[in-house]
Amino acid sequence: MINRILSLLFLIAPMMVIGQFTQTSVANTHVVSTTADSNKVYTLTANGLYVSSDYGVSYSNITTLPTIYNYNVVSYNKNTGVVYLATEGNISLGSSAKVMVSNDRAVTWNTLTIPSLSSIYINQIYIKGNAIFIATSENGVLKSTNNGSSWTSMVDGLPKFYGDTTKFEGVVELYLEDNILYSGTYKDGVYVWNDNLTVWEERNNGISKNIHGNFSEVADIFFNDGRFFRGLRGDSYHFSDDTLRTHQYFSEFFAPTPFFIEFAKFNNTIYCSVENYIYYSTDNGVNWKRFEHYFSSGITTFNANDNGLVVGTQGEGVWTWAPGTASVNEYHDLIVGFAVYPNPTANMITIQLNNFNDIPDDVLVTINTTKGVEVYNSLLYQTKTSIDLSTLSKGNYIVKLSTLNSGDIFTKKIVKQ
């Protein structure tokens, strides 16, 4: 079947997502970390810390940070307005990572005292309700429920660091769901902790190790409607519907770009970033589609807020996405009277839409046999698109353009010679 891989990977879900990615004023820089919640966005870059109060549309630079540190994580508690920053340690100087805190929305900063923190890196500062969790490279997980005044070390049950039994395997991701804390590690998969266990319990059932005898690094942990997603770095993802007692592996989707990054949710749609692209699913990960926008330098961080998506890149700064507002008439005018040529054709056809500067992500082309068998489907992202029909048998086919936004459907008959 023509374009078999495309129709397998990007099966059409019940609704389409429209809108465009827009580069913000924080441009042409490496984005290290972002945190987005409600209308507030904090973005940590190679050029410093920036804050936005309009969902990431415009930013101002925070100039009050001490410049003696390298910062690698930013986190924000929307309930208290407290901002947290993690600094990197220095092996040669024998210094460990630190947590900086601002109680006045990044005007003044203090260093938290955390006696049990000796790691070089803090990989995540995770906030849920009144609890603050820190994922470290050597000290497991640290927890505070009093705004950082005191900390509890959560290490029992975690694997030891390879070659050094005084340290613990690095924890890179945390997620709290239904009073169960999930931790993803560099090499040892996922562990869970709840108040009944008071110890970490491994949850890697049904997951194979790599050729080095390790599990793939956990890049992200995400829950949606009872389904657990375990994103893998340099791989695809596993999902589980029974609290990680069993897992299923989803591999085909990420074959073109297998460097998995993060999940996010906006409205009823889940999104994921994979190296240079953003994908989305409206049916909880059963089917996925890809935005056409290509982030050439690569995606480093990815969040959702009340307005849409915030994307940090390796060299293009910060981008935002919000749902499009194209009208029904615009969709109708876009595809009515579309052209297909040459017709008849031996190999290639070109689909020509009306001359719009921007095409919303809602125009679908399908090609069927006269008996209704679908042989091709794809979203259109340009007013002129070429399609290779060389693998199709000779005969008559129906080219159909449709939009779920307006409900319009237009067809044309073509002849394959």
C-alpha cells in the first residue's frame, strides 16, 4: 500500500489540532529548562533566566541571579509564587549542587540548606501540592513538606550507583499520582514509593534490558486517564494500564526520530516532543499525528499551560503554540475547487489548493479505490503537494479532501496509467 508507514504511524484521530508555532522574544539561544503553569512561564537559558506573565508570549530578563553558578533546572509553585533554581556542582572544586529559592517571584534569592544533598547534579525539582521533591544524580530523592525548611531522604530500595556503593543510581524524573511517587532512573528503570511501602519498589515487569544489561534511560513519566507513559531516551516509550504491573512497548511511531523527550497535556489532547518535532494524540496515545513545524536545532524542554504549549530548543530559543482560530468559511474556501494534475498520470500527481499563506492543520487528503479501499492518507501542510503513485495498480482512484473543522468534503476522480 502506498505510504504504508505514514498511514500506520499517523492514523487519523477523532479530531484535528490547528494552530501555528510562534517564536518568542527569547530567541536564538539554548533553552536549558522551562516551567509553565497557568499564565506564568519561567525559562532558563544560556543567557539567563526569563519570566513571562502572558503564557510565554513576551518575556522579561531576571537580573537578580548570582552569576557565580551554572543553573540547570527551574521550577515554580503557582500556589505560593515561590521560584526554585538548581545549580550544578563542580567536581574539581568539590562543591555539590545547590537549590536557590525566591519567595518574591524572582526579585531576591536565598540558598536552601539541604544537609543530605551532596550530588553534583539536580535533575528535577518536582512540586505537587505542598510537597517539594528533588531528583538527584547521587542522593536519590529528597522531600520537603514545609517549603524547604527540612528535608527527608528517600533512598531505601533504590539501586546503588555502579562502582560506588556510597551513592545511589541517578533519579532523573519524578511524578506523583494517587499518592504514589514514581521515579525514573538513568539505568534501572522505574521505581514507586507510597506511604504503605516506605521503600522504593521496582516496577519494570515485562521490559527488556539493552545489550549493556541496563534499562533504557527514563526521559519522562506521564499519566493520562489511567494510562502510564514511560518515555525513553534514544528509544520510544512503554505504557501501562495497571499501575506498571505490566507494560506494552510502542515502537513504530518514533522510527524516524527515536530520541524521545517529554509528554504534556493541553485540554483533552496529549502531546510529546521527539527531537525536532511535536506529535499529538486525541485518544490517549492510541493514534498519533505530527505537527509539520521542524525545530532544526532540536527540542530541549516542553511544557503545557492554560493557553497552549511552550517549547524550548537547543539554539532557537522559546516557541509557543496555541489553538488556531481559522473560521469555517476559511476552511471551505481553502479546498473548494482544488486541482489535481496531471490526470491521467503514470507516477506523480500534484494537489493544488487555493492560494492561502497559511494552511491550518486540519486538511486531510485520502486516496481510495473506486471500491472504497483507502491507499493513502496524510495531512496537507502546503498549498501545493506532490504525491507518488508509482506503486499503485493501474485504474481509477478517488482523491478526497476534507476538514473536520468545517465538515466540507470535496472529491476528484483520477486515472492511474
